[in-house]
Amino acid sequence: MSTMRFGFALPPQIKVFGAFFVYSFCMGSIFPRLPAIQEAMGVGEGALGLALIGSAIGTLISLTFAGRFVEAIGYRRVLLTAIPLLSVLYALASWAQTPLMFFFLLLPVGLTIGCIEIIINVEADRVEHAIGRRIMSRAHAFWSLGFFTAGIVGSFVAQAGIEVHIHLMIMIPFVILATMLVLGQFQPAPHRAGGSTDDAPRFARPTTTVMALVAVCISAMLMEGAGIDWSAIYMRNIFDATPFWAGLAVATVAGSQGVARFFADGFVERYSPVLVARVLLTVLGLGVLLTFFAPAAWVAYLGFALIGIGSSALFPLAMSAAAQQTDRPAAVNVAALAQFSFTAFLLGPPLLGYIGEHFGIQWVFGVGFPLVLLGFATAHVLSPRPMGKTVTA
């Protein structure tokens, strides 16, 4: 007897795009509501930032240790459980009365996010290999578009005066339905043929080149996170924005980033990675300056849009360059870059809350400009490696 499966029979790459979209739509629902959560707890940006670290710590733990657990349970079973579970955990976290309670309720959120990240990124890589076309940047474009959609919905819901925990509880059945429709017939793609089956290193030692690659993308990682975490609070504090216009700032960052990611691969293939990186860093730097000095709300939104565009492809470019290094196996260099960059992406933006509380919320973005200059100075390390002798393991 065959078991009944829900959902649509979709091509594998469409399932990957759908997984990125549904996951980020679920994840992005809370960020337009952070001003309301902050007001309900009656705390400053510093305390809120420390509370948000709960999710970051949970994600880092999960990314480091959950690989074997996910493999043992199975990608399908974990993914179909984890995405709806994430919506439940966010709804529970929204009831927190204190930053400490918020921190502890966000820990399981981060653990769940890490499991989902492992599955969908590995699946995107395997499908990319199986169909013979690059889809990774486009998959992450759907992640940004899911966040954009969540930002728009959250803005309207906030403006309607619906309390944040009611909003996130209503999201649960929608996320469950979307997961079943898009991923109900999900089956993991096969492993890459001829790929290594060895475990990736748990902690990879960075080399000088890897640290230079971190320097290239650190501003993008930090400013993308800052745009997600703090743009709504920035608009409320600086321009006294209503809930709708505050939440729209989150959508602006994610939407512009998603559009840029759709076209990123074509530009990288047509022009050199170094040129593309320096153009993106220039756009990112301009966005940071506009946001920092914004004399009017529309200038701030333009700055957020440029931050989204500028941060769109720097990390994938750095990952490609790390994989091309010949001093040691590609997986080790990729792991080292990912660990350092993701740590900055997850821990940096919440910690920026202290800077925002003590120096002004605009400094959350102002601190990114020196990092943009650092990336510009080190972008030459993205040059493709010349074909030649490789180190024999």
C-alpha cells in the first residue's frame, strides 16, 4: 500500500527555491515586530541585542554539531518538522516578558534554524550538481524574497494593531500549509558523485588568505544582519515611523537583496569577481553613508535598498575563492571561512545594540563603513587562481 503524500510534484530546483522561501518567510515574520517586542519589555537596544544573541548561539551550536543528527534522522523528516516547529518557537518567544526569558526562548529557535540551514544549503548544492546549472545564488534570492514578503505582511499586521504574539500564532497554520504544499513530496537529492564522504572539520584553522576573504565579506555580513535586526527600530527612533513604515525598512533590505541575487551569477560570469566585489562594496558603502546621515525618511529607505544590493553576493564570491585555494582541501578552507563569517553575521548585529543604545541607533550602520574600506582593500584576493600545480594531500 502506498503512503499518501501531500503537496505538489515539483522539479527539484523548484523545491529548493520553495524551501528557501517558506523558511525565510517563517523566520522573517518576527523582525518587523521587534519594536513592539522591545516596547513590551521596556528595555533599550543593548538589552534587546543581548537577548537576540540567544538565536545566534543556538544557530552556531546547531551548525557545528547537528550534521550527523540531521543525516541520521533524514533530511525529509527533519525539514518537514523543523520549518513548522520554527514558527511555533517564534510564537512562544514573542510572549517573553524579560530579555533573559527572550534569550532562552530564542535558543531552541537557533538550534532549529541551524538544522534547516544545513539541509537546504546541502540540498541546493546537490541539486545544482545533478542538473548541471548554478542555482545557489538564485536559491538565496528566494530566501531574501521570503524575508521581503514577511516584512510586508508584518508591516501591515503591525499597522493594524494586532499584538505580536497573536500575529505569530496566526502564522503557524500558514507555515504548516505552505510547508505541506511546497515540500510535501520532497525527497533529498543524491550525494554528489565522486564527492568526499569524510566528515568536514568541526573547527577549521583559518589561513592568512582565508582571513583576507573574511575581510572582504565581513561588512556585507554585518550590515545585512544590521538591516534585518535594527532597521525597523532605526526608523522608529530617528523618524518616528509608524509600525507599517518601520517594518517596511526590513522588507526594503531583503527585497533589494533578493533582486540583486537573481542577477549576481550573470555579472560574475561576465566580469571579474574582483570588479564585481568592488562595485558591490561601493554600493554598500554608499548605502551605509546614506543611512547614517539620512536627513529624511526616503533617504534612509534608499540607503537600506543599497545595503541590500551591496551585501547580495560578496559572501558567495568569497566562498568560491576559498574553494579555489590549493594550499589544502577545499572543504577545509570553505569551512574556515564559513565559521568566521557566520559568527560575525550571527553575533555581530545583536551586539550592535549596545552601540545603538549608547551612541545613537544610526551608529549601528555607521560602524560598517570602515569595514567596507577594509573589504575594498582586500578584494584582490578574489582573483581566480591560475591553473597550475596543486598540493597533493
